[in-house]
Amino acid sequence: MSDAFQAPGWQPNILRLWPTIVVRRTLDECEAPNAALVRLIEDMERETDQLTASRWRDGKMFDADHDAIRWLKAGIDETTQAYFDEVGMNYGIGWTIAAWPNINRFGDYHAPHNHAWSYLSGTYYVRVPGVDGEGSPDGAAGSGGISFYDPRTSVNMLAANGEALARSEFAVAPRAGTLLIWDASITHSVHPNLAEESRISISFNIALAWSDSYLHEP
Ligand SMILES: [Fe+2]
């Protein structure tokens, strides 16, 4: 091809098929609810052995009669509705949320995994301690960050420089107030917390409440 490449005289119709969707937002005015959630989760830990493991199994954190829990659940419900609207499921979807708290101390991490038997999964970040000398720019996981991996296994084998869809890992450096919701099948991992202070988050799985309207015509 010569250097004198000419733009085509026709309009290309580029199809971006089968998207992988991750929703990221910051919940407004999160400071007071976050402070209340820290107190609530630290109280839970004092009363519960193996807090994350046992609460993950019961998934009933949102059953608590607590203003900050109601605030967070409303934010998750609103974001979940936005997800369903975006993907065309805008005909009255019902869902349930199973949530559990995480306290990650120095060095704690979570190896790559997905969330089987869920439709969507997510995490809300309550407290994210900073690490000296680390800026954690977007795209770099940093301490306590989360990475999502391309479900198209090994598609990066022939990725050329500059190809927008070629990165096999997408990292997010969350802050207190960050809410992430993603397709539960996406493999993700949590990077080690390198801060002395613990990092506190609330993870959740969203299951659809069954309706025959979900069945599509073949
Ligand atoms: Fe996870």
C-alpha cells in the first residue's frame, strides 16, 4: 500500500458484535453512607468468624435494616436498570441481589474467577486506602485494583499495535464510591492490597427473577 492512501468514498458499516459490558460509576454524596458502612462492616466482623466467607454463603447483607444499606441498594438497583436498558431488556426485568462484605488487609488478593450461577456481578468500594508513590492511573490496577479479562481467550495472540480491542486485560483503580457491575461470566481478579490500612468493599450477585417473557424466539 502506498503512503498516499485515500479514504474510501463509501461509508463503512462497522458492526461491533457481542459486546462485553462493564458499568462503572461513582455514587454521588457517598461520604456519609460510606462512613456508616465502615462502622457496620467492622461491627459485623467483630461478631462473625471468617466474615467474607460466611457472609458470601448467606448473601443476606442487604436484609439489614440500615439507612446506608438502603442507600447502596437503591444505587445498585438504579445502575442495574441502566444496564438492562442498555442491552435492550427494557420490558420489566425483576432481580434479586445477594451481597456480602469484604475486608482486604495487607497482601490480600483474589485470583482470577467468575461468578457462576449469577446473571450480573458487582462491587461497591467503601474504603480504598491510597499507597504512597502510586498514582493508579486508569488502566493500571495498582493496590487493590480489579482486572477484567477478555472472554475471547488468546485473541491477543496476533494483536497489532494500536488495535483498540486488543488488550486482554482491563484494569480499574477504584476509589471510595466506585460502583462496578459486569456480566457475571467475565473472569476478573483482585490485586493485592499494598496499603497498611484495610480496604473495604461490598460485592454482590444479581439473579434474574424468572419470567416467561425472557424466552426469545429462535
Ligand atoms: Fe469476584
